Amino acid sequence: MKLTISKESLLEQLSYVVGAVEKKHTSKILENILIQVTEDKLQMVGTDLEIEMSSSVNIQAESAGTLTAPARKLFEICKALPNDSFILLETKGDRLLIKGARSRFELSTLPADDYPLLDDIPIKQEVSLPEKNLKALMEKVSFSMANQDVRYYLNGLLFEFTENLIVAVSTDGHRLALSKYTSSSTSNNPNFKIIVPRKGILELSRLLDASSELPVTLQISDNHIRVYKDNIRFTSKLIDGKYPDYKAAIPSNSTYTIELDREQFRDTLARVAILSNEKFKGIRLGFKQGLMSLHSNNPDNETAEEELDINYSGDPFEIGFNVTYLLEAVNHLEGDNIFLSLSSPDTSALLYSKDDEKTHYIVMPIRL
């Protein structure tokens, strides 16, 4: 194998696939990427057995070949070479030679035959929607996904497909995020659900362009989801599990609904959070006639308190929350004003905005 390629082009291909590769793995070959070179194409593949990223670019190679090389090392070498330089990639026995400007590197390689590529997947469903809408849908809810929870089905994002509607849901058991997208293009067999693992969601979101209105197609099998974008192919295994009934977690009615200036509420939460307990991040909201107070303290007996004028005329009460959960919900809502709906100190709070009525956030209270 021998080819010369610009740093910009090589770095772009590497950036797409390196995210799928684990930094440290018990199997050495899973720290590598697969490099396949033909006379007119360079293709790279990275995988961690859960997700697979494949990217290709047209080139003019001097000779073809296939091998695997350490993903992170190759990426860091390429990134460190001078801008506007051309890079020579050439195999020398079981080594990969990399030359750029006046630099020379040699990396160890492993046989391509041992690389665990995903087999072709039998596609059963296809759903298309604009790229920017898919990215927005995921980003509105992905922050609430669990991370390494023993309830493995929470370590991902639920997509529920019904006729002309896609619902995205995530929860870590303490909060829940839900957003809907009305789609004119539905599956040929609507009414099904899939759970895409956390890493797959993060990598797919990184891949998508927030400004592109071009359609992307989700190809879904019993066990995988696959997405094509330009010369990139993303594939992820699905989580095999039953997602909780998210509809049961959404408050059906609320005693109090309070309208808040979103930025003012966000900034107040951020200030009061400074002196909250670093471990539990607890903050207490108090409500009385025309006023909401926000209060935090920590084990050093330091306190913070601030008040906001609100339109409230109910009975006085207090409720505790993890301030990080409130802030993340407020930061992902759109519009100048948001609504906080509550019933009692023991029930969940609902946050939403009339500028994006298809997105809702539910936060469970905590005892302080």
C-alpha cells in the first residue's frame, strides 16, 4: 500500500472514525482502525463492537493494500503535522510508514483479516427526515441519558415511531426529557420502538450538521440502526430491553403553573448553585404570594439566597431539586419565557416553553 494525501483530507477521514474506537481495550485490534486502499479510494473503519463508523475519500494511490493501525496515534500524528502538508502512507512489512514535511513515523500494524467488521444487516424499516431536525431532536433529550446504569436500557435514547411522528425520550431515573418531531416521511411499517446506546447517540450527533436540510435515512433492523451521510456510514447496535413507560412519568395535571423569564431564571439558578453541596447539588425553591425564593447551602454552612417576583397566589410551600438537572432543562428550552408546573413538594416538576410545545422536561424532587 502506498499513497499520498493532504493532511486536511486525511485528518477529516480520521476524525469521523476515531470516535468509535476505544482508547484502551483488552483486544489490541479494537484500538486500531481498518485502512483499505484501492487504486482510487481510501476507506477507513473504526469500531468498538457496539458502533461502527466508516468513511471514504477518492484518491489516486500508487499501490493498493489493507491493514489496521493504531487509531489514536495515527490521528495525533496527523493532527501534529504542519498545515497544508501532504502525507505519505506506505506499508513496510508489518509497519506503517508516515511521512509529512520533514517528519517520519513508523507504526505497528495488525492483520486486516482479524478486524471485526459488522456483517450486512437485514433492513426492516426506513425513516427519512432532514439532517438538522434529527440532530436537534437528539440534542434536546440526550443530556438526560443514564451513564453506566445497571438498568442498561436507560443507557441510551428511545425513539418511538408512529404514523407521521417521531418521539425521542431519555431518562436516568431522576429526570426525563421528551421531544417530538412531526415527520411527513414515515416507515413502511409504523408503530415501533428502538433504543440507541449512549455512545451511538453522541457519535451520530457529532456527525450531523445542524444547518443541513438534506434528508438522512435511518435504516433499522431488529438489532441495528444505520445512517448514511455523504461518504460516511454510521452503524450502531440497538439495546435489547423494554424501556419504561415514559408517559406515566409525565404529570397529567398541575396545581400551580408559574411563568418565568428563561434567562433570568437560568442566571439565578447558576448563582445560587455556587454554594450548593458539591455532591448532591441540592437547591430549595420556596413559593409564597408573588415571590419565589431560591436557597442553597453546603457542609461548610455557607449559604446563598435570591428572590424572583412571580405571578403566584397559592399556599406557601417549598420543594428541593438537583440544581444541575434544572439548569440543563432550562438551557435546552427555547424562547424568552418558560413555564414551571408543580403540584406539591413530593411530585415531579414539569418545564416547557410555548415556543417549543413538543419538548418537555420532568425533574424529580429531592429531600433537603
